[in-house]
Amino acid sequence: MLSSLVSGVELDAAVLSDAMVAAANASPGNGSPRSRELQVFASALDDMYRRKADERPGPAELAKIAWSLVHLGDRGSASLRQLAHEALVLLEAFQPMDLSKLAWAMATAGVRDAVLFNSIAAAAVKKQQGLDPERGLANLAWSFAKLQVQHPELFGAIGQQALRKVASFKANELASLVWSFATLSVKDCDLMQAAVRQALPGLQAFKPRELANLVWSFATLEALDQELLQAVACESKRRLRNFEPQNLANLAWAFAKLQAKDRDFISAIAQEAASRAKDFKPQELSSLVWALGASSTREAIPELRHFGREARSRLQDFAPQGLSNMVWAFATLAEQDLEFFAAVGQESAHRACDFRSQDLANHAWAFATLAVADAQLFDALAERALENEGAQLRDARPSQLSSLAWAFATLGHFDEGSKGQALLKAAASQAQTTLRDFSPQGLANLTWALATANVSSDGLFQATGDMMLPSLEGVVGDFGRWSEKDLSLLAMDVVSVLWAFSNSGFVHGAFSAGARPALARIGHELDGSLLNVPTSLNGGDGSASEKPFVVLDAGDRCVLFKPPGWQVDTEGDEELRIAPGWSERDMLSSFLQALLPERKYPIVRNAEAHFGFLHRLDVPSSGLILAAKTYEAYYDLQGQLNSGEMMRDYVVLLRGWMSPARSEVMAPVQYDRQSAWAGNSNVVSQGGKPAATYTKVLAQVVLAQVVGEKSASSYSLVAIRIGSGRRHQIRTHAAFIGHPTVCDQRYTSAETFESDSSWLPLPPDLVRALEVLAFARTSCQPSILSVLISQIQSCRRRVGSESMQFGTLSSVGGLVEADAVKAWAEGQTVQRVKQHQDDLLGAEHQEALLDGRYLDGVCGTFAASYAVAHHQEQGDSGFATDGICSGPACVDVPEGEAEKLKAELDAVDTARKRAVNFGEDLVEDLLLLDNLSGLSPEDRSTRKATISGIEGLLQDLDSAKSRLAGLHNQLEGKLKGVEVQHAAEEAAQEKARRAERAEKAAAALPRLPPTTQEGREAAKTALEPPPPGKEVWSQVRLPLRFHSSEEPDQYTILATVPGLDLEELKLELGDEQGSTLQVQGLRVPSPQEAASMRRKIALKIQQIAKNSPEQFSRLCESISQVAADGYLELGQGEFGRFSETFRMPEDVDVDGIDASYRDGVLRIVLPKLLRAHPGAQRSGHQPTRYGGASGRFLGSRRADGSPGLGSAGAAPWGGSLFGGHDDFYRWPSR
């Protein structure tokens, strides 16, 4: 072996360097260290460094030796670092190739020496004309990029030379060059274009890693070149099996980053990666999955699921950003992998303390987008966002703030007193400071979230309206710079803000006045010139109720009748299962598209605009649907609906005998995608969205038992108004109060549904169901049902007829007269529609039925404002709130009664069930008595009295049920009050403890009035002590490593010491003969370094004050000394005074000794006496020939051993801030 030949032999520097190069070339090249060779060569190098200057390695040899050491596996040994110091002296003599080799070796070994690399850069810039591909130009750039060393002047020179000689670059050199520029974010457009021209003809010569690095660089610099992407995709497809995992991930990331249209290529990458998923590192896996999401590659959903399964097994190895990228991609592709999200939620909840604002926002947004409720995770996210007084919220970008707020509101994570509510309030407060940086979408999401969560923020709402007004005026004034997509998004942002203002009761007159015309203009612009002549609709006459038909055609908008079984496809496949009997689902959009030509009415084929539909009805339901035929009508109606000008009223047939009193149901609703029905909504006590439903009984029907049966059924026809539009809200709330909708398989028990659909099959269509009830044996007056049925059928046939005096329209928001419908179609506000609705809802239900003014489905006022508060003010004539309570009361309950309250609550629930059963028994008895015939006069009198008594009992029972409901809510409120009280007490106790600690801490501060400037300065000094001055740092020993070398005409001493105080630098000759040179200096912290140490010390002192007030009190007694010790602990080994004594050779010209300081390097030059004057003498000395065994200067003798970890002893206050200082770094007392 070469190393054996070298061992023990004193070799010439050139011979040694050649031997090392040969050994390096003979090594396997797998990166594993060759310990034996490294040890031998290190010994040989140490011996060589002790030789005379003319026998030491020159620049070429040093470059070869560095290159060889690294190839042999050296990763920063003492020999390599010594070589770096030797090279630093000779850098000006290095050739460009040698500079490149030296830089490459140090970068590969990870030797981060800023002084060395800055010197290499300076030397390279001076010799830039010699920089070319053959002399390691790409390696030089790579070295600086590898260590993240920024040097604009060097890269400017490299760019110029590379541009001149780009044709000489090989494939690997070109890829390495552009990678270096991208890594350091140096954007040179001319160079990038030249690199594309050079690379395109010879892509087949690029290795897989080089292809990946090439496109990764262009993506990082956001330099899009479609021709290059297409060529790389074509070339890479053939060789995907040869790509390493990192290269596959980089390739996919780059194409997604540049928004390349080739999803087939990204899908092919995913397929290849899936076969080797176990070989991917966590960062590579997250980058690949992010690319699938960013490129919307739904073709790779099977591979995405596979990646999710692989990631689940090692989530603990993923960085927070990797976790957030994974869930973001899954949500973007709408892939709800519940097992994956459960695992990520659990892992992220434990590691949320390490999350940054981007990680918080991505997690929250992804879970909310897929409706995956994870209370533990969201509590952890909120806690992280709020810690340190909301530090993460302050660092968050506007888009991140709005995403966080939107996510917490979407999942209903904002209960009173919860962490989610605190986060929303903090986000609103923080947003007000940066509101001008929000986009319209960010403003819309933020205001929507605050309105949904009932977080009052009038100031933010006012500012939001003020900020969006210029956007509205701008878009109206200049459509040319807006794309169709941007216009659509802006319109929906405006609609969302309108809804937020309306839902919160906030009025912004200027914004509301400007929003409506702006929405109309946006719609008109999107329609373009397609609508020259309105198309009249002829969609049937409604004779066959199993098919949709056109109820009203009003030019640019229309009303359709939706029969049961048809889906209003506004939200995709939200109805994954429908009731039996309709196994094949029909889409209402298909019906509308068949009526309207695409060329004139593109909106009816635009899924993002919900095909023109303004609202929806559940698949099993029937009723009227409002649809827009143009974008202008669509946004106009959206504005009316979301600003509260359009209300939604329904007539619904419910099961059971419902109390005739008007009631209000206020219960949060949560949509559950994981339910057995694949999409049920549930009433929840926590975590749901606020929902309000108002009810009024119109008629009640009791059916006699069927022959052979001993049971009867009762039904209630109910008018319902919803104050919110939650999914399945009416059906959910109806089931919640014990009166589910008829024939509702989702929200009733199996027995109830079977009863509805077996012995009395009621059709889902309300008219047909009432027809069945009319011909059944009922206790209701037949004339009432007959009039109701005839009015509904007449309405469906004749809506829009001008000859109708009281024709009615069923759709979104109220009851409308025919002339009001016409006025609405013309875009007018009809005040008498509102008055008509008030009168109608305020009348007794029998009169309303006899007049034929109630109807099925969704009933609507299209342009009339109707506030729920109006009905609440009317008492009995409006929607009152004396039914189901809106929420629990906060009652002061003694501690320890929680269990008692729960027991009482259970007893009340049992009583309510018994009351329901008793009522059903009474109804059955009533029917039995009614069916008796052939009775004597005495028996008839007894039956009449008994029936009267039963009716009285039923009234009493209704009253009792109402009181039980109130008692239930009261007890539930008390129970929650106990919990709130306990939480408040704990918070108060914690607050008291903090106050006590604060008082103790304040008592320890200097006794000065806190309101004075002197007091404030004293408090600040105690908690943030200023850094010490030079006199303190002079007491600290700063060990420096000096390097000396000999040249033909001088000796040189070098030391790397950044931040040297030149005023404190001293060079003194020692003893009378002048045979020694003493170098003294002082390095003190820069302002930035001092500020960093000050922050650390302040944080430490604050922690002590919080955790141990007693210790803090003692600390304040000697705060100056404690602070000084803290600074010294942090600065030991970095700052202080150094003093080094050198024995000088006898041929030094002491009068010419000079020192310079540049780029952090102290350079001392000791010129030699001129040999032309052999008789020259130093004053006072006899000349002697320089010699000695070592050939180097000898410094002062230092203490043996390395600095240890011993402490200088405890401080007066009983401790140290950072574990104590080392005595090695203390100068002895003088």
C-alpha cells in the first residue's frame, strides 16, 4: 500500500501530494473513511508542517492534499483544518483550479471557515479570467452553495465567465452550476437561458440526478421554460427506474412548483415511487406527496393512499413541515384517509409545540377541509398559537391567519371559553394590525369565521368593508386586468363578506351599497355578449310530479320544481346514499342543461358556480329551486340571499303531535362524514356550527288505527324558517325535538321508518302525502286538508299568472303574491310582500289553511327583507323564543352538586319520555272513544265528558312537557354553570398565584416609583441588564491559535479573530535584547451579538422570576454581578483578551515589524534583515543565525489540557444563569 511506503519516510511535498492522490484514486469511493491511510498521511503532514517554509507544500500540493484527504473520507480532522490555515497564507498564489479543489474539499468535509471562503472568493474574483469549466468553475460555485456562503461578487464573476463559455460545460457541470445558483437564490436570467440552450440538445447525456437537479433549480428560481420541462419529462419517463428516491421527489416537486400541465408524468413518477416507498426518507416522501397535491394529480389517488400507509409507520421521523405538507396534499386532493388523519392528528397533537405558523395553518385547514374533527389536535394547535402572547400569530402571514380562523370556525371549535374561541379572538386582534396585507379572499374567510363563531369585532368588520370598497370600484372601472377566474373569486368573496355582516348584525352602508352593482357588473362581464335574446323555458306543465318542471321563467332567472329522488348537485356527491326506491339518482342540472343551450348560458354547465342553483333540497324532498340562467342573475341573487334580503321558509310534515306554540330551536349542528349514512348531521353540545330553526304548527292530524292494528299515528304540518343554512338542518333539528320528518330513513329509528313506509306508505312528495292523509280516517276536518291540497296543486300550475289574486310561489324565503313575483323578476324590492308575510304568519293556522296560503317545499320572498328580530318583538304574533331555550344559563351553584344535577337531569329526561308515551296512550283512548257506536244517551254523555276530560289532560300534558323541557334546559344550564364556575375558580386561583409571584418579583426590584422614568429604567435594567464594557471582557481569557510561516524575505504570523477591537491591539518587544514579541488584543461582542446575549439573559431572568420569586429576589440584590457573570458564561471562548508571546528569530528587522487586520484575519509581518548587509545589527544585540529544532516561533507556555466544565463557584444569589463559567477562561487577578 502507498500509505505503508509513506510511513516513516520523510518525503518531498510534491511526492507526498502525488502519493496521496494515488491513494485516493485507488479508494473504493463509497464515502467510508480509510482510517489507516488517513492516520499515516496525517502523521506525514504534521511532520511536513514543521519544516522550513521552502520545504512545505505549495499551493498546488495543498490543493491536491486537501482533495485527497476528503476522497479518503476525512470530514474535518485537525490535519485538514491545519491545511486550511496553511493555505490561507498562500491563497494569492493559488491558481483557479487549485482554488476550486480547495473549496470543494472544505465544502465536502463540512469545514465552515468564513474567513477562508471569503479569502478564496476574493482570490477567485481577482483571477476570474482564468475561471472556466476545465478549471473547476462549477465545483467552485457548488462549494459555496453547499455551505450556504453568500458572495454576490464571486457569483457575478462566475456568471459572466460561465455565460461566455457555456458551450464547454459537460452535463454534470451544467447541472451543478445551475443548482448552485438556485441554492443561493442567485437569479441570472441570461445564464439560465444559456443553460437551457446548452442542455436541450444533449439531455440524453444527463444522469437521473442531473436531470432532477436541473429542473429543481429552475423551479426554485421560478424560471419557467416549457420546452425544457417537456424535454425533461420525455427523457425522464424512459429512465424513471434509474432515479433515486430523492431525485424522483425533486423531479415531482419541480414540475408541481412550476405548475406544469403534464399530470400524466407526475402520475408516472408516483407509480414508480410507490413501488419503492420504503426507500424514501420522510422529507422525500412529503415532497412527493406535496407535488401530487400542488399539481392536482387525482390520477395518483391509489399511490397517495399507499404513501399515506407508509408514512403512518414512521410519522415520528417527519419534520413538522413534512407533516403539514402531507395533510395539505391529502386535503387538496379531497382524499379523506381517516386512518392516516387519525395517526397524524395524534402525532401532531404531541408535537404541536414545535409547529410554526405555516404548520399550524396547514394542519387546521386540511382537517377542516375534509371535515375531520380532532378536538385534541385543535386544542393543541390553539395552545401553540396562543403561547408566548400569540407569538406564532404575530409571525403568521395574512393567508395563514385567515386559514386558521376559517378552519376553527368550519369545524365549530369555538365554544364559549374554549381555546378555539380564544384563538379566534386573538386572530381578529392580530389581523387588525396587518389588515392591509390581506387579500379579498383572506378578508372574506376571516370575517366569515368570526361571524360563524359569533365573535364580535365591529372594528375589524368596518375596516374590512372600507378596504374592499376600492377593490369593487377598481374592478368595475377596469375589467381588462382581471381573468374570469379572478372575477368569480372576487364575487364570491364579496358575497361571503355580505353574509358575515348580515349574520353578525353589522351594517356597513357604503359597502352594501357598492356590493350589489359591483356583483351585477362582474356577472355582466362574465356573461359577455352571449345573451342577445333571452331564451324562454318550456319544461313541462307539472302534470307528472315525478319529473321536474319549470314553475316560473323570469328572463335571466327561473324557478324549478324538484320532485323526490332528484339531486340538486351544488356540492358534488354529497348524497352518497338516498332513500330506497330511487336507486338511480337524477341530477337537476341535467334537466336545466337540456333546456338551455350552452353557447348562450355557460353557467348551467359550470360546476364552480353550482350550475346556477342558489340553494339545495335533500334528495328525498320535493319543492321549488331557484336557479340563475346568467352570471349577472346568479351574483345578484347571491347578494340578496347572503345579505339577508331573501329568507328561507318551509312547510314540512312532521311526525307526532307537536305543541302548537311557536318555538325556536337553537342547537349547534355538526356534519359527520364518517356516520353510517356517509353524511349525516348531528346536534352536538360542543364543536358544531350555530343553527337556528323557528317553527309554527299549521295543522295537526291524528290517523285512526287500521283494521287489525291497535295503534294510531299523529302528524303535524309545520311552517319552518331557518336562520342558518346548515346541511340537513331542518331534518336534524326536527329529529332533535322528537318530531322527525315523515318517511325519513336517515334521522328516524328503524321501527319508525318501517311504520311510516309499511302500514301507511306516505310518499315523500308533500302534496301526495297530504292526499293520502285526506282519504285516511283522521280527526282533522277533511275540508282543511282538501283546501290545502287544492291550493298547493293550483300554485304549482299557475305560479306567475298575472290573473292570480293570491297565487303563491314556493321557493327560498317566504310567501309571495303573483305581482310581487313579477316585481322580483324585474329586480325591485316589494315591501308589501313582507307585510303580506307578516300578516300570514301572524294569523291562526286554520284561517291560513282555509284561505289556501300555505304550501309545500321551500317558500320564498325574493327581494323582501325579513328580520327574525321582527318576529321576536311581536310576541305571540311572531316567532317567539318561549319554546326550546337558546342556551344554558350561568347559575351560581355550590361546588359538589354536579353529580346531583346529572341525576336530576336523568330523572327529567325519564319524565319527558313518560309524558310522550302517556300522550300517545291518551290519543289512542280518544280514538277508541270516538269510534264507539250504538251508545245510549247516557253513554254518549259519558263519552263526551270523558273525551272532554282527555282533551283537558292532553292540554295539561302539553303544558307539562313544555315545563319539563324548560326544566331540562335549566338543569343543563346549571350543570354547565358548575363547570364554568369551576374553570373560572381555577383560572382565578392561577391568576392569584401569578399575581403573588409578580408581587414578590416586583418587591425585589429597586425601590423606585414605577410611574417615573427612573422607575421604568430600573425595572428594565433588572430584567434586561445591559452588556458589560471592555473592563469586564478584559478579565476573560480568549485562547487564539496563531500560525506562523517563513518566506524568503519575511516571517508571517496569522490569527483568525473576527470583531477585533483595534484600539486594544498592542505589539510590544520583550526583554532588553528584543528577542520576544508580545501580541495583545481584545475582542468584544458586536451590537448584534450583544443583543442576542441580552435576550437570552433576559429570558433566563424572567423564567427565574416566574418559577422562583424567592430566588429572583436574591438575584436582584446583585443584579449587576449576576448579569456580568451571565454575559461571561455565554461569551467564554468567543470574546475576551488574548496575549501571546513569540520568540523571534535573530534575523528579524524589528524596526520594520508591521501588523494589519482585514476580513477578520490579523496579519503580523516580521521582515528579515537584508542579506546584502551582513554586518547589519539590531541595536543592542549581536547577530546570530536563526536555527532551532522546530523551525517555528514559540509562543508562551499555556495551561495543560482543554477547557473543562468546572464552575467558578456559586453566585451570591445561590446559582448561575447558564451552569457556571470555566476557570480556564479567567485571567488571574493582578
